[in-house]
Amino acid sequence: MRGSSAWLALALLLACRSGGSSSSGSIPSSDGPSTYVDTLRRGESLYTALRKKGVGPKYILELSRSLKRLVNLRRVMPGGTYAFSCDSTGAIVWFRYMPDLETELVAERRGGKLEVRRRKLPLERVERSLAGVIGSSLYDAVLAAGGTPRLVWKFADIFQWEVDFHTEPRPGDRFAVVWEEYRRDGRTVREGRILAAAYIGKVGEFWAVYYKDPRGHEDYYDLKGRSLRKAFLRSPLKYRRISSRFSRRRLHPVLRRYMPHWGVDYAAPPGTPVHATADGVVLFRGYKGPNGNMVILGHRNGYRTYYLHLSRFARGIRRGRMVRQGQVIGYVGATGLATGPHLDYRVRRGRKFLNPLKLGASRAPSVPKRYLREFRAVRDRYTMELKEALKEEMVVYEDLDRSSLSGSSGPFLR
């Protein structure tokens, strides 16, 4: 596996210390242990790979049983690196398998039995930054600047209360982002969180800084330490249209009589994820007559939100469970009294139902005053990085513009 040279070197070192040899052939007949290092090939299972190297079925079965709570040897993916050592009888002395650059599965013989464990391999954390100018869309601009689709979604999520990235970006709008990346042997293993971001465009200028206070509370804040999150999301799902609005007198589509409709109906395909619109606790999760599958969440300041007609509930959603804003709690359906797949979303404060479309845009809590000095230090560091990235990008953009490339589909303008 590329990028696992250090791990392979360690396996070879272990082989040398054991007095054995490193090989990709079958087990030789010798008195000392022999060590093998290899990579799974396409169409090859770990079981067949070990058999090709001469490991007997009973020893593979022993290994499989030992590792069964961690991995199924018959279903491992190609590209994984493995190493093992056998004694003169063909019994496995130790076995190591690296399914990815971050994980190692280890089996070692102790007292005649194989003991197994999963080990997280150390990763190098690095910070990266990029900036760009929008041509047709944020998505294209971020990818052209060297980012990933995942980075685009994270960026859009941070500013979702300020910018509608489907309709509001305009050519010439600028953006910058600083994020963390985890690497091993020079290869990116996974992308971490965004640490800071900026969006400067026709719709306005917005800055975001990630900050985790000493209590462990984490959020994205503007330059003044105010949370970017509003108390409630604009809507709990991605929907096609609003099929019915909040009303004190509506003709019920099934019962065919006039009655209040205390929510907003969002038409969406079956199975569309439904998100908690605010941090809260699950008060109810179950089937409730004409409401069908329903979730009720309790929130601060006496608010409750209702999610009706779900097809099913998300894993882990049960009474008493804490949920975060944006967490998936269920999926769109048509259970109960419903003419088609949709979500009936309701908001109540005390005994009064409120129109979800007219909720105030109150923010989530700001940085507490006692942590503002620490927050400002974090803010100043990352805003400097963002400004440097924006400055460098503008130099490139202006050079392209002077070369009459501003109307092209070049890498900084798409």
C-alpha cells in the first residue's frame, strides 16, 4: 500500500529481530520463525492470500475466530497491507493488518492463544488554506482552488444562516478557508474541521472562526464572538415545495373539513433526511395516530418542535436522548393521515403553536465574557491567515484579468 513505508519498515525490523526472513512466497521449512509482508490484490481475500503463502486452514481459522469481532477475513478490501510471522510448525506467531492508513489490527500469540487488539496509528496534523473567486458557483470555485466536495459542504453549512449558496453567490465574490488535515507518510488520511472561513460578496461580508472553550463547548463565531448559528434552522429538510402553510382554518386534505393546521407541510421525496432544527432532547419518539411516526424535541426557553408522518426514525433516536442542531432524527414518509410523502413541521412555545416561517432569528449563545480574551487570540491568528490567502488570490485574479482571461473558464473563475 502506498504511503505505508514506515509501517512496512517496522514489520521488516521485527522480522530481522526474530531471526526470520521477509518473503512473499510459501512458508519454508526451517527452525526459526519466518515473516511475510504483502498487500492484498484485487480479487484476493486475506484468506486466499494466507493460503497462497502456505498457512494451513486450521491456523487461518484460528486467526479468523480471534479477529472476528474486529474484521471478517473473507471480506477485507484490496489495498490493505498485512504482515505475519509463522514458527516452524506453520502456526501464526503474530499478525498485523492495516486496512487503511489510520488503523492497525494486531494478533499476538501469548500462552498458546492469539490475543487481538485494534490500534490507531499516529497521524500528522497540518493546517491548510485556500482562497478563490467565484465564477459560476462556490462548488466549482473551491474545487478549482484545490479543495474537495466535502470542504464545500462544510463551508456552506457554516454560513447557511447568512447565505443561500444556491441563489445568492455572484461572479466576483471571494472566499477563503483554513482547515485541518490529517496525514500519514505524506498522504492525506482524512480531512478535519474548518478552523476559519470568510465570504465576501454582493450579499455581504461574513467571517467565521471555530472556537472550543475550556468547558468543551464548540461553535463557529463571527469576529465579535457571536455564534453564527441561529436558534432554529430555516427548515428541517431539503424540500421541493411548501404544500401547506400554518393556518387557523384549513380544509383538511383527508378529512375534508375545516380545522386548524398548526404547522408547515414540506413536500419531499420519501426517505429525505429530517434534521433537528435546534439543540434539544427527545421527548417522544413513536407512532401517534393520525400524526403517524412522530418525534417531539424539547428546547431551551420552553420551545418544542414536532416532526410528523416520518417513514422511520434515525438510529439512536429515543426518549431522553440529546440531539444537536442539524442532526438527522428521521426520514420523510406518509404515515398516519397523509395523502403523500411530506413532513408536517410544528413549533410550540408553552401552550401556543407558532408559525415556523415567522420565527425570530435569535442566535445561539455567544462566547462567554470570561473566555473572550482567549477567543480573540484564536480569532486574530486565523483572520490573519484568511486575509493573507485572500490577498494572494487577488494578485492571481488581477493578473488573469489584465491578461483578458476574466471571461474564460480558467481554474480561478469557474
